[in-house]
Amino acid sequence: MWRLVLADAVNTLITVTDTTIASGDDQGCVKIWDTRQRSCSHEFNVHEDYISCMTFASDSMKLVATSGDGTLSVCNLRTGKVQSQSEFSEDELLSVVIMKNGRKVICGTQNGILMLYSWGFFKDCSDRFVDLSPNSVDVLLKLDEDRVITGCDNGIISLVGILPNRIIQPIGSHEFPIEDLALSHDNKFLGSTAHDSMLKLWDLEEIIEGSNGNASGAAGDSDSDNEEMALDNDPKPSRGTKRKTKSKPTPVDTKTSFFADM
């Protein structure tokens, strides 16, 4: 076992390679740790506030980090230098994913806006998506190159399309802000945790296919027998404005179907 006592609290931790991990702390410092040497191999003091989220571009060996200071940084692990940093945005950047085969970086903000940056042009965002506002986008989870799953502080989980930008459909909800999202190995199931101390598992494949089926059925027959899954009209978030939505899927049986497919 390898233990370290750090001066500043770590807010985010990700795997970089088989032998390295990255940490982002309260003081805005990104550190790369070599598990073989059991020491810090790189340190990037680039931000003025806490590191909120990180993601890694393995093909270019570059680490992308977002911060409470409202900026995004790109750290080159080959050279050990900060390659780029965005201009200050109007709000905190809370989450980040890389999409469109590495061409776009998507950031979630405290005011609910998704900021889209073009790779290599990080000074300012190239596009904004405002339909999730005013609920802060605390978590982003990439589903594929064109779709991202968002978790907001109103407790709602949504499937969002990128370029074209649109809310494709709601996936589910918690009573309190979403804390984390994760996919099963086959992308069939989505796990979500929130500040309500609940873990929920969603049959993502069934939700998406069901939504497509309901849409086509509604167009051809208004008396379709397909069941519509609806979100609670009035969940109780701890903060933020609750967005009224029309659909809510039911969590799968966690004792059977989820672990049978893992």
C-alpha cells in the first residue's frame, strides 16, 4: 500500500496511464504521480482556484483540467509544460469531456451553460449551449462522440447531443444534486449517485430505445399502448431551480440484471 500525506485536499483523481495517475487539489495544482517510483513526476501550478475536473487525451499525452477560477488548462505530459489556458469565463467550470474524436472539449459551468472549445483554440469557447441553464452542470459523462450525459444540481440526468446541440431526452432524476455518473463496461447501464445518498441504476439501452419507439409510435398512432416513462414533476433539490420534465425511467433491479451483464 502507498500512502501520501498531502498539504492540500484533492478534489479530483483520474488514471492517466497504467503507471501514472493525476490529482487536482484545492489550490489549483495538477500533479502527476508515478506509481512505480511512488513520487510526483510533474507538477503544474496553473490555476488560481480548486481543480474541479480533469480528462486525458491519450493520443497526444495531454491533460485537460477545469477550475473554479473559470479557466481551462491543457498540460503536456511529454514536455512537462502548460500548453494552453483559456481566458477567464463568467462562471466556474465544473466538468469536462473530450468529444467529436478529439476535436471538441465540452465544459459544464455553474450557471448551466455548456461551453464548447475547439481543440488547439482554447483561448475562448467556439460555441455555447444554454438549454440546461440555470442548473449547474456538475457532471459530464461521454456516451459516444456525439452524445454526453449531464448531471445537474436540480437532480436531473439528461442525454444531450453535441453539434447539433440539443437535449435529446431526460434519463432520470434524484431528489438532490447529482454527484457522479458511471457506465457499465458495455454501456448498457448507467449508475448515478447524488447528495441524497442514493445509488440508482438505469437501463440506458432500454430508455433510449424506448424513447425512439415512443416517438415513432406517437407519430403513427395516438392510441399507442407503449408506456411513457415520466420524471417526477416536483422533486426536491437542495438548491437550484427544478426543471419540469416529462419523462422518468425506472431503475433496473440491481440484484439481478445489472450484475448479470457485468
